[in-house]
Amino acid sequence: MNQTAQQYDAAISKCKDIFLKKMKDYGTAWRNLRPTSLTDQIFIKAQRIKSIEEKGTQKIEDAISGEYVGIINYCLIALIQLELQNDTRIDLPYNEVEMLYSNQLNSTRQLMLDKNHDYGEAWRDMRISSLTDLILMKLFRVKQIEDNKGQTLISEGVDANYKDMINYSVFALIKLEGETLVKKH
């Protein structure tokens, strides 16, 4: 389990680095995105991964790992947006956003550790394509919840689904990294 925590932290460190660099380039323009737009952005990335997995080829040479990074960062943006839903500011200070990102990430990481304990690291025996499918399933759930104006009868809310998508994406990044190491040897 300690190895998972280390691999998780390494993968997420790359995601956070990209997020913060893009924030320096673009500011917090993402504050204009409605929850449904964020869900659609995540969907586009997950659908591209599935399409490439099924076709076995791609015409745009952007790495699939970059799409998982995008899913992670858009999910974290969605979680921040949920936290700030009554805050109308568009421009947020860098330090505040970094703290919000870290707080959401820490609670998502703890969720992963708790579930990973209970499930016995089952994700390690899963195919990356199954992780992609689970992300898409969670997206369709989020879309349904959004269409229902956030109301659920018995199910978790959108925040739990975003956290699961983050964790599935991190697992995919870890598995992709492992495949890369195997190919090099």
C-alpha cells in the first residue's frame, strides 16, 4: 500500500505542476465554466482515450497520459467550483487556488487510500481500458445528476463521482508508467 501512495503522489505531482503552470499562463479563466461544461470537457478527454484504445491508432500524437492528466485537473477544477459555487469572483489569487487544489486533492487521496485498503488494490489487476470505462460510467452518472438538478434519491453526489474519476485516472497513469518501464527493458 505504501508503494501505491508513493506512485499516487508522483503522478499527482505532475498533474499539479501542469495545473499551476497553466494557471500562470491563463489565470483562472476556468471560473467561467459551468458544471455541465466541465463535465463535457472531461467527457471529451475520456472519449478520446476510449476511441484510441478501440482503434489501436491515433492521428494526433498527444499521449494518452496527457488526457488522464486533463481528466484529473478538470475534476479538481470541478470540485473547486463546487466549493466556490457562491463565490462570484473570476480572478482568484494564485496562492488561494493552490490551496484549494491541494485541499481537494488531499481529500481525494485519502478516499483512495481508504478504498484501496478495503478493495485490496484490485485496480492493479484491472486493464487500463476498464479504468477508462469506469470513468465514462461516472461521467454519465454526473450528467444524469446534473440533468436532475443535483437531486439524487439514494446515490452519491457529483463530488464523489469526480473524486472516483480522479483516482481511476491516477491508477491509469501509474499503469501506463509501468508499461513504459517494461517496454524500455
